Amino acid sequence: MSQIGVLPAQALRAMLENGQISARPDVLDAQIQPASLDLRLGDRAWRVRASFLAGHGRSVADRLAEFEMHQMDLSDGAVLEKGCVYVVPLMERLALPTGVQAVTNAKSSTGRLDLLTRVITDQGTEFDRVPEGYDGALYAEICPRSFSVLVRPGMRLNQIRFRRGHAVLSDSELAALHARETLVPGSPVISDGLGFSVDLRPEGSDLLGFRAKPHTGVIDLDRIGAYSPGDFWEPLRGTDGQIILDPGAFYILVSREAVHIPPDYAAEMAPYLAMVGEFRVHYAGFFDPGFGHAGTGGAGARGVLEVRCHEAPFVLEHGQIVGRLVYERMAERPERLYGAGIASNYQGQGLKLSKHFKGF
């Protein structure tokens, strides 16, 4: 019987070999992460009137014909404008076997730029969910919220994680794992996952986080370490342990807890209960095996919080629980771990903007 759990890199390679994952051009080795596969943009984008799901019995192509405003060739680069919605076919497609399903999420750098990007499928009734047995194309829906961005074919904004069966740890299993591995320092808050809180009293600094400026230039997603943070972000400073979130504003904050993901587990950041406040935390939610783990060069890594306030101003206070990490078993240990000899941008991170910005 096949092992239940999140499929590791070596299983993804097997899926590529047997055609369950295919792509034109072929998938690059750099796309294969310890517990996920990066997805690449194709060469054309559709500007659409509104976000949509294909729905039962409908294809994405059907709905594009219904909602299309115009098409854009991405071959030489094209700007996706703030506040607009685009659909881009991805280079990868799936032919999933029975028993294997998939979930997608934005990559870390995508979320930190406030790029709302989700994957949709033919006959899909949910964003970012691919049911077992799905055979077809994948599409990225992209809505830049704070910054207009320049994109090209082959850019990797989304990632996909495959799983077999139900592998989420119960609260009692998570507590036992913490007792063995010390997932966070101190006493954890465990309730439908591992709770984490916001750090608004950073040690040795008054820098609490960043708020996106409303009127900025375009960010070329291929340019790494190229942009001055001050041109795009307003630093937030204070010593009283609280900030007031403005409706519609986007913030980069950091968790108080330094998180560990042991090698035989993966995790996903999930929003906390909506009734705790008028805000949403996270766009990018995958944590790979080895993230923050001492054996891969980490000493715990803070979770960067991508926060958007909703309808009313809201006071966020130091130590307030704002999200939770849901841990899952790996089907087997990945051949490579996060931070162990691979290009891992955020191992050992604290408060950090996306990789496109110079150090603050």
C-alpha cells in the first residue's frame, strides 16, 4: 500500500517520469522543492472582468470567452497592473492518479509583494484545490493588490503540493511532536494546529514591520535585490506593542515564535478564526521539511505575516494569536531538505521583505 502523506521531491520526479506531471518546456530541476513543485507562467495572459471559477461541466477556456477583456503576449515581458485581474495558463499540466490530490499556494516572494495569485482548473469549484484523478491544464489567476509587476513566461509565482490520503496531525499528535522536537520555544498554543502570534515588541529595535505605499513604480519580478525598500514601503516603528491596521492597507509583520519544521513533516499556514479581528493573514502558506530546523542550518525561523485589513480599522497587539500552522506527515523523508544545499531564500529569517528588495 502506498504511504499516506505529502509527496516528497523524489516522488515528484517519479510522477514526471510516468506522465502524471508534464510540461512544455520540460520541468526544470530548480522547480522541484523538498515537498512541492514550482509552477511556471505561460506566454499569454487574459485580462478578465472578474475573478471566476470554471464550475461543474465548464472549462476555463469557456469562462475566459465569457469574461475576457483583452489578451496580452508575455514573451517580451508585460506589466500586470495593480487592481486588475488576469488569467495565465501555466506550463505544467496534470494527470493525477486515483488517491492523489493536490493543493496550490503562492510562493513566499509572491505573497510578500501582495500578489493575490491562485490556481484554477477545468470544472473547478474551489481555488487552489486539484481533486484526485484530475486530468487537464492549470491556470494562474493573478491580481496585483499593492504593486504593478512585470512578468515573463517561465516565472514561478505559485507552487503545488501533492498528498495521498489524510496526513494532518491531530492536536494530540502535534503536542507529542512538540514534546519530541520543540517546534516553538516555550509552551505552544495548540488548537486545530500550532498557533502563532505577532511580534510588536522586537528585541533591540523599534521596527515593527512595513506598510505598502499606495503609489509606486513597477516591480520586475526577475530583479533580485534591486529595489530600495523606501520606494515601496513605509517602515512602522513603535514601542507600545500595538499598531492600528488601516482598511485596505497591506502590511509585512513577523511572528513572535521561531518555528521548526522537522524533516519528516511539512506545514501549511492557515488563517485564524475570522471572529478574532478584521484582517486576513497570509497569502503564501507552505513550509517545507527542514524549515528553521537545526539540522539544515536553522535555529528556528520566524513566520513572515502578510496582513491585509478589511472593513474597519483594527488594533493589533503584541502576542495576539493571528494564525496557525497545520502540520502534515511526509509520505517519506525528502531527498533534500529546505536550507540544505538548495537555494532557500528565507532559512533562519526574521522580519524580511521579498527577495526583490535590498536590505533595509
